[in-house]
Amino acid sequence: MANELFFAGNPDNESGLTVTADVYDRAGTLVSSGISCSEVGTTAIYLGDMPASGPGSYLVRYFDGGSFRAQGELMWDGERVVTGNPAVDISEGAETILEALRLIRAEAAGKLLVSGNLVRIRDAADTRDRITATVDTNGQRYTVITDAG
């Protein structure tokens, strides 16, 4: 895990703190406590690593020493934070949900152009090839290039 816990303090008076986080599951059970959150420069932005946990919604409480600072909810898929933003949330590998939807839409309803063993599947506006594949004599794809941008 890497920097999923995020506390943004007031840069006028919350830089240089010793921020830690406690993570609770939806039942209120403590999952992990005292997670160190490092400040990015002197920005009052602190980042920490989410402990290994299953998918779900978690409550994160931030402290400076023993003093409570803030709390917030974190949606977790077991590997990364889920934001609810398809342009940011990862579907697979480094591909976002939005990119995956563009490819799915092209595959399902895009214009299909075939020239010999080259197959191109166009986007909704017919302005770019979303999927370009080279096929064998049986029509099986053996090279595939995608453009989900």
C-alpha cells in the first residue's frame, strides 16, 4: 500500500505535526492504530499507508500526538482507494473504469472496419480506432492495440 491515508491540515498552523492515523472497519473494530503519516515538505499534507484489509468502507481518525485532528471515510477495494470517479478509479492494471467503458462501448457498438487480417473498431464519434487487431485465418486476434484515451 502507498499513501492512501490523506490528512490535509491548515498550512498556517498545522505544518510540522506528528500525525498518526487509526483505521476502523464499519463495525467500529480497530483495524490498525498509530499509522505514521509523513508530511509532504512543509505543506501540512500528510500521507500514510492503508493497512492490508479486505474491501469495504473504513473510518480513519487522524491525531497529532494524543490530540484528535480529523476523521473521514475511506472506501477500499482491498488494494486501492475507491473514489467513485470513473476517470480515476482503476479497473484493471493501470486502466481506469472510464477507459474500460470506452473500449467496451466500442467493442459493443462501434463501427467495424476489416481490411485483410486487420480489424479496426471505431469510437462512438467515428474519430479514432479504439481497438486495432491483427487476426489469423480463423478470425482469432493475435495482436491487439487499444486506445482508450
